[in-house]
Amino acid sequence: MSAGTNAKESSRIPYGGYYRRDDNEVSAAERIVTHAGPGSPMGEYMRRFWQPVCLSEELTDVPKVVQILHERLVAFRDRSGQVGLLFPHCSHRGTSLEFGIVQQRGIRCCYHGWLYDVDGRILETPCEPAGSRIKETVFHGAYPAFERDGIVFGYFGPPSEKPDFAEYDSYTIPEGTRLVPFSNLYECNWLQVFENLIDHFHSAVLHNNMTVDGLDAALAAGMNLGEGFREMPVIEWHTTRDGNGMLFTAGRRVAPDRVWVRTTELALPNYAATASLVPTAAELRHTTVAMSRWQVPVDDENMIVLGWRHFNDEIDPQHYGNAQDCGYDKIDFLEGQTRHRTYEEKQRAPGDYEAMTSQRPVALHHLENPGRSDVGVYLIRRLLREAVAGKTPADSTRPLAKAEGETLSTYTSDNVVRVAGVGGEADRELIATTCREVLAILKETDQVPRQQRRAHMLSRLDEFDGGL
Amino acid sequence: MSAGTNAKESSRIPYGGYYRRDDNEVSAAERIVTHAGPGSPMGEYMRRFWQPVCLSEELTDVPKVVQILHERLVAFRDRSGQVGLLFPHCSHRGTSLEFGIVQQRGIRCCYHGWLYDVDGRILETPCEPAGSRIKETVFHGAYPAFERDGIVFGYFGPPSEKPDFAEYDSYTIPEGTRLVPFSNLYECNWLQVFENLIDHFHSAVLHNNMTVDGLDAALAAGMNLGEGFREMPVIEWHTTRDGNGMLFTAGRRVAPDRVWVRTTELALPNYAATASLVPTAAELRHTTVAMSRWQVPVDDENMIVLGWRHFNDEIDPQHYGNAQDCGYDKIDFLEGQTRHRTYEEKQRAPGDYEAMTSQRPVALHHLENPGRSDVGVYLIRRLLREAVAGKTPADSTRPLAKAEGETLSTYTSDNVVRVAGVGGEADRELIATTCREVLAILKETDQVPRQQRRAHMLSRLDEFDGGL
Amino acid sequence: MSAGTNAKESSRIPYGGYYRRDDNEVSAAERIVTHAGPGSPMGEYMRRFWQPVCLSEELTDVPKVVQILHERLVAFRDRSGQVGLLFPHCSHRGTSLEFGIVQQRGIRCCYHGWLYDVDGRILETPCEPAGSRIKETVFHGAYPAFERDGIVFGYFGPPSEKPDFAEYDSYTIPEGTRLVPFSNLYECNWLQVFENLIDHFHSAVLHNNMTVDGLDAALAAGMNLGEGFREMPVIEWHTTRDGNGMLFTAGRRVAPDRVWVRTTELALPNYAATASLVPTAAELRHTTVAMSRWQVPVDDENMIVLGWRHFNDEIDPQHYGNAQDCGYDKIDFLEGQTRHRTYEEKQRAPGDYEAMTSQRPVALHHLENPGRSDVGVYLIRRLLREAVAGKTPADSTRPLAKAEGETLSTYTSDNVVRVAGVGGEADRELIATTCREVLAILKETDQVPRQQRRAHMLSRLDEFDGGL
């Protein structure tokens, strides 16, 4: 058999590497869902939503260069408290405003002193004669921005299409919830990190003693999620909100008469809410969001997660979480989330960071061999493709916040229900049915005022299983 | 309003960033004046002049790799004192002569021992048989070079068009002048640094307390030019030497009856002479050149300044300057001239280095919004375009040195004259007129022998204002 | 003379650099012999031979990323001792197997647990349902591999054309021979390093006091080969094995009645055996291989030497060599073989590393000016071109090992014979004749069983010169 002859067939053999040397090019179809530069389909779609840009703590007495959606910008907070997101190069002669001096109002270019307000207006041109009309005719490139609980959000789309910020109930309930901002930088395309959230199976592999022998015991333990997560779950994926989002239900039998139902919701284009990350997830009757996060493209091969860890006594009564460990490029759950470890550490105890970033800078979907466990990943890709192509119902392309005082309900949760086991494959079917019933109850909360949603859930779960 | 609709018009609004995302490509017109590679219009024009290459101190007992006008060369001084500028790769089999061994005459390739003279002749090929004719048939690529006051100069054009070195009077007068060589590397196109010299307005902004609050007081002071420079000057730009150069006059009222007239001259393609950099500039009757410098392209996105600081008692009687601080990539005036500071230092106290290099690797002229203060910058660009296109009078395309013992007169100077103020806008007009009259006197020195130029200036200034 | 006019002729002048600014592009003809990527002529040719990949010591309890012939692979040794060479990205969703966990049998991807055997079979897909057929339908890209005396070898060609490993007698005789593995990484194309082996003239230049004055004496000595090597040798190059290899003979008069005949053999595509590297080379009657090595392309601009230093009492009775200094990217002869020195050290005492890597990332043959001393280099290029083009006799395109217990004879050797000098040019002719006669004797050993080859040589050399 000579090279090139019937290569496709030849590759289905042991030691068939010679027939499997692919070109590693990102395909046009793959670019549709991965590339988010200006003018690209996904880039334009993402620009119709508020996107987090950086942490509030990154804005100090000097400006900060940020890169979001392939655009390099200078972010700053002027002394009056306004947040600005400006094009980096001065409209006069191009000097970068990262070397500008923050003023009481706006920022001043260091070279010839042009002064910019946060909306791009030019307030002063000190080297020009008194009568100069430059201030009226030139506007500097700027984007709207605001701060919320330690995160700076920006809007990068056409001004006329600027939406309200999507306000989920989990941001403010349970009462006393504290949103602690964090970020995580990943050297890979944004979509790989977004997909990871809908890919719950990996919890039972990557986060389950996937380390070399002889590893330090404390480190090995830090790589794993709680015991409950190690069981291979019964998973189903569902489209939500007319195709503008999706969720999965993960059911596991945690006791002879108990099933743990976990739900995780994603909203297009790049938002996710994750349920509890600590062992009580599999023990408490009903808990909600532990982490809200956006997966934001930096460029094709870099992304940043920005979001909040939710701290309150309901989601984490044992106080496993630690707000001190959340902040710029750090997070308080699991080892292996960040780029900060040595290569040897990464090899000996691989984490999400390694699993995702090593899928290549941009994962090549055409080289994948997906199985049943990958249905969710392929569903989120399809929903993104449809949304980008304008096939998703127009009236819900963005999860708009509701009227004053009201909020979007989120379906992310952990629930423990009483369901007696039946053993074997039949039990897996029973778990699946249980998951669907809990999900139906969760969806009822759309019609319930925010303050009554928790009570509604508890009451309806009791109706379902007779109480724990 | 949807994306792309009437984008030009839409961009003239607050928060109009979405309509202002430019492609950032260097245009063909911009390349004409910025790109200096072999065969390019500007590259060929520049190659008709002697260009500085490195400091003499960089040539030691091992060769030195230099890059000038996009060409990588090996510079060395052989033990007989000859300076060589050779193509880096051995004509035999390509080994780099940067690993060659400097000889009494020439340099020897380490691999097979071919020995090269500074003119590219091959003197020895030791592995070849006695009768080999390689030495007669092969010449190695070489450029002429010489040393002058600590700077190595090279000529990179066609041998038949090699000019004399342009000898300015300021190199040798006043008597006792000491030329101290220095260099400065900038990570940007050469033209940005050349333009900065004709852009005197920035002195009143960048060099005038343009730092964050709370900065160390000594550092803050080090960022500023003397007090006189903080006033916004009355500036006019003039073409000189039939379009082969230009200058500006900057007039400032420094006392009720005194006007300080400063002139700075540039000569095409990339030479400039700067007047005093210390406070006495605004106090003394007439002083001349404090710095002679060439702005030399390394490649499109890197350049090097090579030149001399002039030390003598006339230009700096208070000895503010410090020859010890001049040398390889260092200079004794103002902080912020070099790449050596931390990013934080650069942000807190931006200097010329930050202002110029952050204009982008190659500044994009088509994105600028020039005002009245930018006339000089646009004039130097126009003069360069015309010279490159061959439209500048042919008999003066290079500032040729005059006959033996004579030199070119340079118009760079500081002058203080007695002119009573008239207040308001009329005073600015009076200052402008004063500048023009001082310039007329300066130009008379073209016809005056070098040794009598200073006396001529002093006498004519006294005629003009009756003496100080 | 204006630019571009008769440039070829104009370049043959002193200071003619302006007319000699070449484009530095690797030509198509040069790529034929230098480029070894998948599908390229040289790449496909090289893939018909076993190639060394890394040292055994590099395979530990974690996998190792290697790059060979432009292909990035994950190498590992599973706990049962099998060596695997797998495509890096998991066949499931692309996570790199460099973060996989080595198992008793095979390696497991960290993300979803797919388990791979060394031949690319998928043994487990733990997230998939019990009945999944993925394991039968998907094969992972893999290459055959084995270990031999501390080196991992792989075969990257079509499975049906996999050859036997070429077994040379020098690997096992003299009895007691110890093969000590080593590697050397070079930042240049593989061919430059291969050519260096056939280019014996450089020994008399590069390894002969080619250092700056004042260098530390011990270091200077470490740059030189033994005294015998400093004489300019009488060299002849010969094609061997029907064009599948070549050798050179280097003759030097080492005493009034003694001639030292050194032979070095190369086998296509990239194998070489080098004779003694220590002073006894020029003193002993007959010694054989001191080093066997493969010059392996990593990519166009990087290569790796992998091979063995041969230690036995016959080749190095004085024990100049030191096995402790051989290993990953280190070797025990001469300074200047590796990239590990500072730039200053490299300039002051250039070695093979500098001579070869500075020929450019890929040497440009069209800019060379070869002489008589370069005949060998041009011969190896021609043999490679012919072999790649399929013009070399098919029955010997690979140096196949002979039947069980037998081995290939290698012609690499040092021999000292008694031949009285005749002086002057005639003596050089006499040395050449002597070399040819010794070579003829060496070639007789093809027909001699491996255990009798040494005795045969000693006996025939005695016949030739009457004994030492």
C-alpha cells in the first residue's frame, strides 16, 4: 500500500499515523462560532449584549489597556467616577491614551494635551488657537460602560441597539448575597471554555483522581470536586428561552432513596450560571447559583472569564468557599483553573485549564469523534450558529431584564429529592424521569415573583416526593 | 440605525466607537515616507547620504551586528584601525562573520578561515589549493565606513554617488567644543522621532507636569524642561536650502521687554540640530547647537538616534549637562527618552519615548486630525515626499560640505532680544515679527566665514534692538 | 553607474555592497534537500527509515512532547514497558495527551478519560454508554516505536514499507562496547549539521585556535581537537553502497614514515559514523567508530542530533572520553557543540554550533562560493537529490540489516600505516594513494563475518606496509 492510496480507509488501522496527518486549519464553519472580531458574524452578535471588560479593581490612577472582542481599548475611571472605554490611539496624532493622565473629567493625552470625555467628546485641544473648531468636528471612538459589583461592563454594538443589562434574580437573592468578582485568563478560544460548562461528564473524569501516582495528597485532593461528583451522571440537555439558551440536568443516586438533580443554565451568547461547587450540593434540598460568568473573547486564541462568585449562607452553609481567593485571574474552587502553574504541575495534575487550552488554540471540530456524552456541546454550537444566522426568534435574541424590581429567573440549581432506587438500567431511567420532573418545577418559577420563587420550589418539591 | 449604514456620519456622535473600527493598515502614501528598505523610494534616497551606524565604543575585540536601513551587517575595527561594514554571511558557505575573529588586517570567518578586508576583498582561503582563483573572482558585500568623534558612519548607496560628509560649523565652533556621542533606540518608525523635533508645541504639554499626582518630586522635576519652555510659543515653520531642509522659529515673551527666539533646523533626509536644552536657553543673548543627531531607520518598526551632545562653555555656562550620562542608548537631558523604564514608570510619568512609540509601530497619518499646531509636521512630510520623488532641486539634494576649512552654517540657535511687550493678541503678532527678523539675521551667516559668524550675529542683534 | 545597471558585474568591486543585497529566499531546489515536512520529497524519503525520536531517559511517569520531521507527537512508556508515539490531540475532543495519565497499558486522556494503546487503538471511552461502538470505529494516529540502548526510535512511513532497523557491526564490536546515548539540539536546518560531518577541512580551521586573544587558556584548549587534526589533510570523497552513502578519506603525514588515514562514512538519508575524536586517533594502528548519530529534522529551522558515543578500550585506551558528560543536549567532546553558551562566549570562542547555526536558519546554497574543499558537501547534496528523486538503485535505498547474527560493516575508521615521506607535492599525492589503498582494504570487510573483521584489517594492513 503506497502513501495516499485509499488514505481514509487505511487510517482505520493500528499504527496508522502516516495516513492521519491533518492540515490543522480552522474551517469556515468553525470560524462562524469561534471568531468574534469586528464585522464577523459571531463578533457582531456578541456586540448586541453587554459584556464584562475587566474588574473594577484594575482601574486605578492610571489607565488600563484591555482587549475584548479583538478590540484593544483604554479603560479608566476619571476622578468624578465616570468609567471610560476609549480607542487607544489619540485622535490627534495617535499617541496611546494608556500614557494619558486621568483628569477630574476625562483623560488627557500626554503628547499635546487633548482631553477626552468618557463618551469620546473632545473637551480641550490646548496647542490649538482659541477659535479652533476641532472640538466640534472630531469625536474619539468610545463605548458605553458602567460598573456593577466590581465588574466593568461595556457595550460594543451600534448605539441604537443597546439593550438593558440582563438582571437575574440570583444577583440579589437570597438576601445577603455577596457578589465577589473574579477573572480567569485562558490561552484558547472562548468557545472551548463555554462548552466546558455544558460538558458535565468531565467532572467524573478530570476532577476524579486524574493525577499521577505519588502526587502530594493535599494537591491531589484539591484537584477533585466533592465525592458526589465522581459518579457518572444521567445527563439530559434542553434548549431554553426559545433557543436563546440551554441547560442540562445531571441526575445521580446519592443514597438508596435519594436522587441529586443538578441543573446548569447557559444563555447566549456567552453567559452561564453554575450551581454549587462544594459537597453540600449533593446534600441540601434546593440551592441555586454559586457562580455567574461570562466567557469573553479576547482574540481568536485568548479569552477571559469574568464573573461573580455568589456568597451566601444558603448556597454554602459550611463556608467551603473563600472570597479572599477570588480576584484578578484567580478563583477559589479547584486547582488547575489558571495558567499560573508550572508545566510539571500541569502534567502531574491536569485541570480544566490544561484540558481546555490544549484542545488547540482554536479547537478543530472536524477532527472530533463525538459520542453520546457530547450532545450538549454540539447543541450549544448549533444554537450559536442559528442565533448568529438570525434563525432564533427575534423577540428573544437577548435575555432582557424585566420591569423595575423584577428579574429573570435562572434555572441553575441543585436539588435533592426522595426517590427510591430500582437498581440497574431501570434506575438510570428513573433518575432521568426525576430530572425532567424537577426541571418542570424549576420552569414554573418564570411565572412567580422573585421573592416567592424559593418558597415555591420548596413547596412543589415536597408535593413531588412527600418531603425529605 | 444599523451597522454600516452611513458609518462616516454616524461616527460623529458620542459613544460612536462601533462606527470607528479602522483597519490599521499603513497606506501606500505613508510607506513612501516611512519605509526605508533596500529598493524603496525613501530607502534609496537615504542611501545617498552618510549615515551613522553605531558608536565607536561598540567596536571591540569582537565584531558587532548592526541593523541600519533594514540591512543587517557586521561592523568591526581591525587591529590596524580600519573600520569594516560587511554583509554578515560569509561568501563561502554562509557562516556569520559575527563569529569571525578580528585580524591585524580584516576579519576571518571561523568556519573555514576565509579572510576579508574592510572593502570586501578576500585575502585568504586557507582550505583551498595554492592555485585557487577564488580570491580574484569573489568579492564580499561591503560598505565604506569611517569614524568621527566616537560615531561610526557608513555609506550604503552606489559607490559612484558617494558624497562628502556634510560638515557643519557647529561641530568645531565655538572653539573647545567637545562632541560626545550618544544613541537612543526607539521601537517605532524613524519618522515619528524626526517629526517630534519639529513639533515644538509638545514641549509645553508633555514636558510640563504631565504626570500623575503623588509622583516622586525629583522624578516629576526630571520630566520637565526648564521654566521658559512651559509657555505656549508663537511658532512659524520655514523651508530652507531650496527644500532640502526646514526650520521653525519659536518666540516667547520671557520678560516685559524681552523675547526669546529659538530656532531649530532639520536637514533632509534625517538630520537635526537642536538648540540649548537647559534654562539658560531663555536667558543668553545668542547660543547655538546643543545636539546634532541623525534619525536612522533600523527597520519599519525600529529606529535609532545617533548623534553628539555638544559641550562648551558658551552653550551651557552653568554646566547643567553631563557628558557621563551620554553613551550607548542613554542621554543626559530629561527623563523618558529611553525604553529602559518600567511600564508603571512610563504610565505615571510619560516621556518622549512613550509619546512617540505609542503612536503605533508606524503612525497612521490617515487617522490623524491635525490642527494649526501640526503645520511643521505636515511640512516635513511634504518635503520628504518631494525629495524622494526627485522634485527638489537636484544641485542641493545633499547638504554638501564646502571647500577645505569652510563649513555649512547651521541656523539652530537661541536668541534673547529686547522688544517691549504690547499685550494681548498684538503681542503675539509682535513676537512673530521679531522671530522673522532674527531668522533673517541668522541666514546672513551663510555668507560669513565660519570664524566670524558669532561676532556677526552679536553685532547684528545689537543693531536690531540697540543692545540688551 | 546608477543602481540596477549591470548589477551582476558591478558587484565584483570593492565596497560593492549596494549591488549585492539578495532576497534571502530559500529556493525550490534548496527546499528539496532541506525540507522534511509530511508530503515533501525529503520528508517522505526520510519516513522510509527508522528515526531516533528522543532519549529513553526523557520518558518518565509523565508523557513527553517531541517534534520530529515537522510532526508534533506525544511519546510515553506505559507501565508495562511499551513505548507509544501518538498524535498529541485526543481523538475525542482534542485535549492534548501530554496532559494524559500514563496507565498500566496505554495512556488516558485527562478530560473524558479515553484510553489509548500504543498502536492507537481506543481501549476505553468511560463517558459513553455500555454499547458504544466508538472503540471499534475510531483509531488514534500512532507510529511504531522501540527502544535501543537508551534511544527511542520511531517509524513514520507507510506501515507496509517499514524496514528492519539497520544494524551496524560497530554497535556490538569490539566486545564490551558500551553505547551511551546523547542528543544535541541545533537551531538550524538538519542538512547543515549533516554536511558538517563530511566537511573535514573545518577541523583544521574552526578547531584550531580560532579564538580571540586573551581567552582563558583552558577554554581555548577545549575548543581544539588533538594536535593531529590541525594539519590541513589530503581529502578525497567517495560514493558508497550504490549511491546510498558516501565517505571521505583524510590523509595526514604524522611522522617521517607514518601516514594517518581517517575515514568517515555517512549513510542516507541522515546517518553518520564518526571515528575517534581523541589524540590516539592519529597514533593507533586501527580503530573504528567513536560516535554513531542521526541528524533529524525537527522543523525547517531546527534539528536534533541523536546518537551514541561508543565507549570501549580499543577506541579510547587512554579514556579521554567521559560518559558522564553525554546525555540530553550534551556531549563529551569539544566545547561549542551546544546552544548553552552566552553570546559573548560564542563570539570569543566560536564552535561548531555557531558555525552551523549562523549559516542562516536554512543555508542558501545559491549564495555560496564553493571551492575544491567543498566537493564532499556538494556530493552529499547530489546523492540526497538523486535518492529523493528515486534515481538511486531501488534494491539498496535503505541499508538493510543482514540475516540474524550478522551486521552491516561500517567503513569509518582511523588507521596509521608506515609510508616513508617523499616531500612536497609528491608526498601529498603519495598520501592520497595510501588513502585509496587503505579504503580498498576496508571495503573487503563487507565479505568478512563480523567477528573476523578486525583481524582481517590488521592482517591486511601488515601485508600493505610490512607492519609498524
